[in-house]
Amino acid sequence: MHDIRLIRDNPEGFDKALARRGADPVAKAILALDEERRALTTQLQEAQSRRNEASKAIGAAMGKGDKETAEALKAEVAELKQSMPELEEREKAVGAELQNALALIPNIPADDVPDGEDEEGNVEVSSWGEKPAFDFQPKEHADIAPALGMDFETGALLSGARFTFLRGDMARLHRALGQFMLDHQTRENGYTECAPPVLVKDEAMYGTDKLPKFAEDSFRTTDDRWLIPTSEVSLTASVMGQIVDDAALPMRLTALTQCFRSEAGAAGRDTRGFIRQHQFEKCELVSITRPEESEAEHQRMLKAAQGILKALQLPYRTMLLCTGDMGFGARKTYDLEVWLPGQGAYREISSCSNTGDFQARRMNARYRPEGEKGTRFVHTLNGSGLAVGRTLVAVIENYQQADGSVLVPEALAPYMGGVTRLEPTN
């Protein structure tokens, strides 16, 4: 959500910043609604003030025996009482229209975000690790994994497309990855482990910018709750409506949860394999910070996500997303893309975003700086540390062997109960 005062002060600059994201100018329409709402508010306040004055004047007129004046004032008060509810409704309606219009405007990109229309405009910041060399033609995970316990057919039978049933050591490897990520982020990077709900109310989805724009991308229950698309929603919204203690900042939260996405906007993409599922697990990272610390916190979060890939010895590159490829609520985003030798390509495995005060304004999350009476909006950041299913895919493809088996990364040994290799079966 944007501060309406910033649009009032510099409408041309606001539209110019939106244009970097390929968005149409909106300042004129927003300011027209704002002006109408403020005019209605003024009218309502004046009507309330006049009603109070006239009500007092009635008593004074009656005390003087001036019945004619008293009757005229009574008529005026009656007319005001009749017209004010309509005025209140108009003010409320225009205010809601303004709020809804603001809610559909994406965040303003940071100054150092590169301009671009789509992923072709993203900039590689760094790369790490050596791509594995094979003395055979590496395969994609969808060709290797079924013999190792990744059952696409049963998943589809039970739930339809984009669902998968994991069995045996494949399921254990998946669990090991999630537990390793959670342990690493809490022990090595100081994140506080959380176990949040995966069903949330409208307010939590709205506050984390998932509503109203992305309603079709999420699943809704029959009692009007939402299955979280990521625990970013639950973790970030945990400070919704609060004034956070300054001494508690920065707050660093992590959770390993199931996530649910309808993938309505991804029809036809990655329909084969385990990359794009309706149900998946993710180790989420969320930070709540002071504004002046958010950029440094963004870099810290990025390193926390990178650390998982380094520990698993998975080659990756870090991309700074351009204006046309960033998410709706982000002001700056880094993507981590892991190397998949079966595909011969890098694929996204984590996004780490700084949203500034964009989400905090939507959910009214503030803090009171030490020694100050007033409050300020916090800054919120979120990232994947990492997506478990995509990491499983990366392990399968990078650790595959000529006989169809897959070696278990050394970092996962404590979680695998002595299993060092996934063996294919009939």
C-alpha cells in the first residue's frame, strides 16, 4: 500500500516510478478520488458542527421566547439529520473506492533495480560452484525419479494434475532436506522457528499483498479461509495491527510448512515433473526490521538462502530481478537459480524480496523508535530458504549416477539414518 501523501506531493514522480514497472499512470485518478473523499469529509464535519451549533441555539431561542427562531432551527437540525447519513455513506463509499484503487498498485522499485520488461532484463550478480561433469548423458528428474519413489501417477489418481506421491527413501530425502534447512536457518542464521497456521483469514492475505490481485492463484475453503501460498503470509501477518517493541527488532522468523497454489497463471508451464506443484513444502524466511536496516537485512537473508545451496554443493547463480520481473509487493528482489544438468539450465529455487513498508501499511504494522513518541511503519522482507521440492529436484539431477541411482549429499547424512544412495527399483 502506498502513502497517499507521497502521491499528492509528487504525482509525476509516482507515475514515472510506476512506468519503470510497465504500469499505466494512476496518480490523476487516485488524486481525484482523494480530493472527492476529502471534500465529503469536510462537508460532513461542517454539517456535524452546524447541527451541534443549531441544537444549542434552539435552547437559547426557547429561553428567550423566540419560538419562530426555535422552530426554524429545529427544521434545520431535522434536515441535517436526514442528509448526514447519506453524506456518511458517500464518504465511506468513496473512501473504499480509493482504498481498493491503492491496493491494486504495485510497489515502487528501488533506485538500483535494473529496468527491463521481463526475465531477459535480469542481471546476474554472481555465481557459485562447479557444474558436475558426467561421463554419461544426464537425465531430467522426471525420468530418474519414478524408479526411486517419486510417484506421479498415484498423485494424479488421488488429487489430479500437479500432485505427487513420494515413497520410501525418496520421501525420507524430501523430509531430510526440509529438516536440514530449518535447522540450518535457526542454528546458523539466528532465525526463530515457528509453526504457524496454514489456514488464514482475508486480513492476513490482504496485508501481505496476496489479495485482492492474486485471489485466483490461491485456494479458498468453504468457510472463507485461505490455504497459504507460502508461510510468508502467516509469519509476516503475525505483527499485523501491532506496535512492535523497538528492542525486538529485527525479528527473524522461519517456518517449514505446506504451501498451496492454484497456479492459475501458470497454465502449461512445467506440467511434467516435480517443479510446479499445487501442494509443496518450503522453508520460509521473514524479517521485520527498522527502515534504515532493511537493505542490510536483505543481503543477510540472501546469504542465508545461499548457504543451503553451498552446504548441499549445488551450483547456482544469483540474479537481481529487473523492474518487469519483480513480484507485485517487492521493491527489490534477488532470485537464486540452481543448475539442473538434466535440463541444461538454471532454474529458480529461491526469491528474496525487500517490500519496504508496502506490506506494513496494508496491515498497519508499526514500531516506536526508542526515545520517540510517534510510531513508524516497519519494513518487511521475505525469502525462500529454500523451496524443498525444487531442492529435491536439484539433488536428483546433480547427484545422479549412470545406473539410475542418486547419491545423498553429505550434509544430509545425519538425517538419512545411514542411507547414502537412493537405488532404483522395479
